[in-house]
Amino acid sequence: MFYFVNAIDIIRKYEGFNESAYPDQLTGGMPYTIGYGTQFYPDGSPVKFGQCCTREKALEYLQHEINCIEDDLNDLHIYIDNSMRQALISFIHSVGWKPFLYSSIIEQIEQENWVAVTEEIKCWIFDQDHVVIGNLLERRREESRLFLSHIDTGLGKAGEILLACFRNYSAAPHEIQAIKKLEEGINPYLLAEFANTFQVKQADWIEQPEEDFHVI
């Protein structure tokens, strides 16, 4: 029986399945990875070049890794619900245990600052050259949504908040100040992505022929 289904689903989705062991991108060799991101077998031996596995075995290896992460989380004695735990399991499986410990996540959990936890999670999207990895961006969003899935942040849905602000925008000084403050706190990559997408959509809207618009 496999536990932590949500964590497994996220990990499998973004790690993908690899039947044959493949080398690390930086070293061109070890550590080798197989299955759903496995680098060490349950007995502690490292994955080696030329080794292969089935999907069934890969899932067993993944479950073992998740169980180990779960044991380590239990040793921290932090109070989180099951959705939070599964989100952290996926995150730790991605970044590693030591980076997790060095992050601010544990401190924010102890302060029950749940939104700050997800903001920290969303920062871990870069490679060693500080270039954004596209699939990590989506993975961190899913992990963050899972972490907050049973928490009432009092904010409602972010999309609804932003849409309401856009609809009611009047360029008042306090609105401009709020926008500048929001820009300062947003990851530059996300801000650029939003700006590019918004401009394209806006242009598409403007170019639509007048007869396409209907008054409701």
C-alpha cells in the first residue's frame, strides 16, 4: 500500500519516469538518477551507470524515500496537517534535506506563518546559474497550493483579488503605492512573465473586430 498519494502524484508528474540511470548534469557522472528521481536504493547503495528499473520498482523506491523524509519531519516535532506534510515531502524530495533545513520554512511553520512558508517554497525555482527552471515553477505552485489547501488565509483566491483590483483601479495614490509594494515583493521572473502575457492578451483583445463584442 502506498501512502502520501498527493506527494507521490506531484513527484511523479515533475520528475518523470526514467527506466535507465542517467548522469548528473553538472558532473556528467555521479550521482546517477533512476525511476522517479531515485539516487540511492533502499539499502543505501548509490544508483550506478547502466542500471535499469521497472515502474513498479521505481514506485517502491519512491515510497521508501518518502517514508525516510516523513521520519525526518517527525523528528522536527513541527505541527502541520497532512496536506502540509505532503507538500513538504514533495519539496524536500526535490531540493534535498539540507537545503530545506537551511531555508526559513521551519521557522515560519513554528510561527504559523503559513503564507510565508509558501513564499519561501516558491523561491526554489533556479538552477546553479540562477536561471529559472520552467517545470520547477509549476511544481512549486502545486506544492504551495497543497500546503495551503486546508488553511483559510483570509485572502480568498489570488486571481479574484487581482481581478477585483483591476476592475476598480482609479490610479489613486494609495493604489499606486500598493502596486509598487506588490512589485517589490514579486519574483522578477514571475513579474516579467505576467507583464508579457498580459500585454499579449490585451493586444489580442484590442485587435478583435468590433462586431465580436456584445453588450450583455
